[in-house]
Amino acid sequence: MSEPDRHSGLEAHRQPGRAERPSGGRHPARRVRRAGLRLAAACAAALTLFTAAPAGALPAGGNVLPAADTTATAEYPVVMTIDTLSPLVATPGGTVTITGHVTNAGKSAIKGAHAAVRKPASAKPLDRRSDLAGVAGRSTPSDRDGIELDSPQYALPELNPGQSQPYTLSVAVSDLGFTASGAYELAVDAWGGTADNPRDRALGIARSFLPYNPGGAEAQPTKVATVWPLVHAPVVAAQTSTDSNDQTISVLRDDSLAAEFAPGGRLYELVDTGAKLNGLTWVIDPDLLDAALAMTKPYKVQKPGTEKAGKSAKDDNTVQMQPSAAAVAWLDKLRAAVAKPGDQVVSLPYADPDLASIAHNGSDLAGMTTALSKAATAGRLTVEGRLAVDTRSDVAWPFQGYLDQQIASLAQQAGSGLVLVNGGSMPEPDSLNYTPTAVRPIGNGQNAVVADPTVSALFEQDLSSPQKQTETTQRFLAETFAITHEQPQNQRGLLVMPPRDLSAANAKVLATALQTADGKWISSAKLDAVAQSAPDPKANTAVPAPTDYPPQTRASELPADDLSGTDEIQNDLDTLMRVLTQPQRVRGPFSAAMVRSLSTEWRSQPPAGSAYRAGVKGYLDELTKAVQVPHKNVVTLAGNTGVLQVSVRNDLTQPVTNLKLVLTSGQQNRLRVGKEEELVLPASQSVTLRFNAEARSNGPVAMTAQLWTTGPDSRPYGEPQHFRVDVTSVTNGVLYVFAGAGVLLLLAALRFVRQRRRRGGQPHEDGDQPVGDAPAAGPGPAAEEESPEDSAGGRTPDGAAGTDDTAGGAPAQTPRGSSPDGRDRTASDEKVGP
């Protein structure tokens, strides 16, 4: 909408030397001009209606904003915005142009109103950061905002409730009364009346900051290190696939990265924007680089709803994807960006595991510290290999930068000598009237680089609107200007730490702010330049206790059950690795997937994180169960002795070894089986093992089959398989032997009772001597006789297996196609996993 003719008698021009008196921010002697301003406003409204209103627009007031600010009150019904400032920094003799919107958020029409710039109440700059916070905290017009200038003024048309009008004002820097270098308040207000209250008054105000920089080297520029995060929630699944040439194909849980790598996507814009900045510190999740690399070749994507099932990647649950040109271009663009002189690359531990969650809920789990250390090493090697650049990998970045003693301790154990900290965790003492340098020692040889909480928080909000972008940019410029001029001869270091999920819009605002101030009152520097500065002895170095950790932040942590579940996956994976002949096909994908399941990025996506962890656990279970004993319910053994035939099946696409099968009888006095059998299973085949069995009575006997790994640290493999053996046709001769044994036991008992009576119930002189007539044997070799139970062989572990339902009175013949060692091998119809 065009601006009314404010230069043709519709403005009120200041007269040189005219006194200005603050009275609610308005000159008191303006009654003569009010009628003219109201008439001008009415004319402008009519002009607007006929010349600029689009079809369907509301009459006499312009367009309705889609989401009007709701901070208006009955006394101050107007919501004003400052959408753009040009230039962002004022200089002597210049002109500042301001654009924005005036919105009637009240219930009555705005009449006879205008917009105007206020001259700051004081000619002195806002030297203290507390002054900046005071200005930003005001919500209604105040005399402290200064006095409205007679020129320029923008006459507003009548605005009905909900209607908005853009404005443009250009003011000379000399009219603002700036006297010294510094940051000043810049305010624009709306003045007029309403239909229900025609009293001429301030209706609303918008505030911003305007640095005034006449030039000169009156201060040492502040060294500003900016964290530039490149992270994304994990997308690479534990599953892998192979093509017709037996080449490994990565499987992704979704294809969200394809859009992010393309122009306009978040990750593309982050790299594109960061490439234009100097002295940037790129903080990169190595897993993101692996995902991008996987997409430069053919890859597969799990179909929606199947990622939690944990099934092997097959044609029915995945979609084949062609190489992504966007991923190729993004990697090339990133390599060029991080290679710029003066930039630095920090590699996060692989997949960016949630340090705070582990410290609070999983520090007692064995192997977590080792896993973090390995993730840091893997992260460095991955980033250096993918980007061909040196990296720093000993930097810990806990979630949102919040630190406590448990997190600091775990970070140090994992090898992190430097921690990126949110200033809210380590606030400065009230006695410190300036901003100290960011680095500080926190004990045990560990340092923290503490981000300024006010500056960093600017980029945690939604900056998609022009108003918020300008507001944030000007606040950043004012804050950094004030920091530099707090102690102009004391150069300090500042850390700017935006959130991990930095948006493209926020990144552009941050880049604009950095570029505007760089070379003036700040100097962009990499993280090491700030971390290696001399710490300020007056700064706070106390790491807070765990009880001081923010409760709302702790509430989003990964629970202990999720962490312990991941720890159990590691144990199960170690077991699977023992039996595979090609463990590298599984170890790499699963080790990475387990770390991904602990990613910090799941904080903002709890359901997706739970589904990912379930998928990893389910897939490992599927691979483990691919080597199993087929389930059978009942096996019949006819006769006193025979052979139990037990099959073990391998549905993996690689051979397995270092396994043994143990059968355990639930009643060894009735049915005993032979010793354990070691086995080697070819890929996609089954092997039948034969166990000699000896029965002593008829009837059912519970049996357990369990696979175990071999070696000194033998452990159960898989779940135990239970079945029943029905013993039939035990001969009378065997029964007679059992009956005779019973008679002998009875006679021995009678003799024992008779002997006790003969001694009058007194115990034997030698308490370890068996009760009997003969004295204890003297020293010398004793004959040891192996009992039948000791010679049965086998342990009684918990285990898993299944059985064939064939057994007989004599060993079965080795069927055709069996191996030389007598074990049957049967080709599998289905292949599972690697």
C-alpha cells in the first residue's frame, strides 16, 4: 500500500531551537494541528480504499494480518511492529528508514491517528546490558521511551478492529540526538483516538535498538566464536541389504534427508549460509555424513509402519531408491565450506549420544563410558574421512548446554576436555558488572566455554517473521556493542551457541548479525581462539550440583529402561559376534545403530526414538533366532537305550561356528543323555545331532535343549527350547536291576540303624568318617569310582533349542547327503539377515 503524501503539508515539521517537553512522549501544544491531522487521515483512508485495496479486502484499513499480536489492552489497542531497519547501524550524517505495521487489536475503530519516531529520552547510549533488558521489558508507552518527533510522521487511515496498515518512516540520524558511540533505543509509536474514546493519546509503541558507530578504534573488538550445528535425527537403520553384485546397500528409516539436502532444505541452507561467514566453528554429527554418503549410492527406505518391527530388509517392506544428486552436491558444498581458512570443525561423538541422559540415568551401566569414548574416536575418523579436514573431537555438548557435576564427570571420563555450557547453568555473580570472557576452568583439568545466555537465547525462538528477525538482529548488535564497550581495553571472548536444530531462517538472522558487527566491535573467531584465552579469575567456575539441573529439561531425558535396554542389546550383540564367521557384516551396522538409539536428537522426537530402538532390538532378535533348534513338542524313546536326534537350523546367509548344543534331562534318575555336541552350521542349512540316551523307567521326561557358545567364557545363545521325551518299553531286566538296587538300599538302612543302637546313639570319633563297622582307612591312594550320574556329561544351563521328533533303540543311519561327521545338512528355503 502506498504511503500517504506526508511531505505535502501533512507532516508537522520541527522548528529550529523549539523546546521539547516530555508529556507522555508527546508535545503539549499541538491542538492547532490535530484537526488537520485527522482530516488528512480521513483523506488517506479514502485514497487507500480506492487505489490500493485488493479485491476482497476489508474497506478503509488495508489487509488483516493472519496472526495479530494479542498484547494490546483497552488503553493501548494498537500493536505496532518494526519490520525492517536500514541501515542496521547508524552513522553520522545518515538517514534511518523504518518500515512496519500498525494493527488495531482493540474493539473500537482507530481514528485520526499517526505513526512517528521517538527521540531517545537521553542523549547517552545504553552502556549497560541491564539498560538494554529494561528497554526490552517494557510493554506499554512510557515517557522513558523519549519524545515523539514532529517529523517524520505517517498519517494513518481509520482502522477498524483487526485491520492493519503498513508504514514507512525515514529519520535523519542527527534528529535522533545521538552524542556518543553506543547502542540507543529506537521507538515508533501510534498516536490518536478511538471511536469509543476520542481523547488524543498514545495508542501503542514498538521498540528496537540502533547502534551508533561513528568509527574509530576506541575499543578492543570482542572475539566471538559461533557454534554452527549440522545435526539431524538418525535415519540409517541397523538393517542392510545387498544388490546383485553382493554389494552392501544401506537401509534408511525414512527419506527425510532428501528434502533437507536439496536447495531450500534446512541442511542445504545451513551450509550455504555458513559458507559465507568467516571464523565459524562447524559442529557436525558424523552420522549425518554417513547418511549423506549412503544416499550417494543406491539405498533403500523402510516402508512407513515397518521400522518398529525390526524385520530384515526385503522387497515387501522397503522401497528401492536411486542415488541422490542432492546428497552428492551437499557433501561437495560442505567440503568446500569447512575448508575455508579460519574456520574450525568439531566432530561430535558418532550419532551425538545424549550425554545428560546417560549421566543421570545410565552411569551405572557397564560399558557406557567406553561406548562414549569409542563414539568420539569413530566420530573423528568419520568426519576427517568424509570431509578431508582436521577436526577436534574432545568437545562435549550436553543437551541445550546445561551442565551439572554428573555430566561434567562423565564427559571427562569419556575424554572430553572441553564442554560447551549454557550460561544459565553457570550464572555470573551479581558483583560482576561486566561480561567476563567465556572460557573458565571447572576442575580436574577440564575447561568450559560458557555461552552468553541472553545472546544465545535470541536464536532459540521462531524467527520466521520480519518483525522477529529485525528485533533479534538489533538486540544482538546492541548486546555485543555493549559487551565490547563495558571494558573497551579488555578484549574478551564470547560464545554464541544456537540450538542443535538451528533453522534456516534463524541461521540467516544470525549470519546477518555477525556480518554486520564483524570488523567493527566484534571479531569472528573459531572456538579454539576463545577456549585458549586467559580465563577471568572473577568469573563463576562452580559446576552446579545435580539437584540444580532444570527439572523441565530432565523430564525429556531418555529413561533408565531405554538405556539399560541398549546395554542389553550390546551384550546380545557380543554373543552373536562370537558365532558369526563374517562378524564385520553385522558389527559395524549394529554398533552404529546402538549409538544412534541414544541420540540427543530423539529429545524432540520421543515416539520416533522409541520406534528406532524397538527396531534395533527386534532386528537383533531376528538375527539371533535365525540360528535355532526347530520347535518340537514330543519325542518318543522306545527301549532302554537309543538316540535322540536334534536338528539345529541356520537361516543366516553366512556360516556360524563356536556353538555347542547341550541337552539337559529334567529327571536324570529316569533318563540320561550323552555329552554336549559342538557344531558348525553352513549358511542357510540345518544340521542334525545325535545324542545317546539311557532310560531307566517308562513315562514322560521333560527335556531342555540349549545352544551355548564355546570357549572359556561360554554363555547361553538364544532362548531355551523345552520338549518332552516319552519313554516306552523299558525291559523287565532293567526293572529287576532297579528293584535289586532298592533292596540293597533298604538293607544298608537297617544296618545303619542297628549300628547306631549298638553305640548307644554316640557319633563316630571321626566326624568325617562314614558310619560303619570298619575304622577309617589310613593315608594312601583312594580308589575313585565315577558314578553313572557324573559320567552322563553336560551341564544344566538355561538354554534354547528344539528337537527332531525321531528317536530309536539304536543309532539311526546317516541319511543320504549328510556330512562325513554324520550330521545331516538340509538346505534352507529362506535367508535371514547378513
